[in-house]
Amino acid sequence: MNLDNLDKSQVKQLSESITKAILEGLQVRSSGRGFGCGRAYVCLTKVPAKVLNAYKQGAERAGLRYIGKAYGAGDRAIYVGYDNSDGRALAQAKAIAEKIQALGLPAYYDGADD
């Protein structure tokens, strides 16, 4: 997918696909034993404005908050949740990032320790 030349319908479809990816990723329960407490995020590297808007809208429809600059983590972030040493939020962030990567977007998961 060429991210630089998306038309309106492609942006809408991308946003819907992002929402679906987030909702599927949120179904993950744990990656096993947790290793600490902190915030879990899914971040994007630099993308065109249309793609960023689709990312924001997709997150909002899935009930997550978009943060331009995450606390202690990367830019263009979706806040997944707080990991209370159970591994759940980090596992969800990793799953969401992988699903968004599968859509052709440069996503990665990140975290900020407390």
C-alpha cells in the first residue's frame, strides 16, 4: 500500500482496519509472567497526515486514546493501558502493533516504566 497517495475511501477503509486490529489485539490476555509496572503504547514512525488521521480515528473508535508524545515512550502513540506486572497491557500493545504492521503501517509497541 502506498501511504502517500490514499484517497478518501482508502483512508476510511484503513481507519476501519485499524479499529479492527486494535479490538482484536485487546483480546490478548497475557504474555505470561509480567516484568514490571508501566504504561503500554503502540506508536507509529512518521507517516503522511492522512494516515495519521486514520490511526487516530481508528484508536478513538476502539475506545483508546491517541497521544502525540507518549510519557517516556515514542511519538504518535496510542495508550493501550497500564501494566501492573501481569504482562497484559504489554502483550496487548505487542499484538496491536503486529496487527497494524500487517496493514502496512510502521507501528511498534513501546512502554514506560514506573
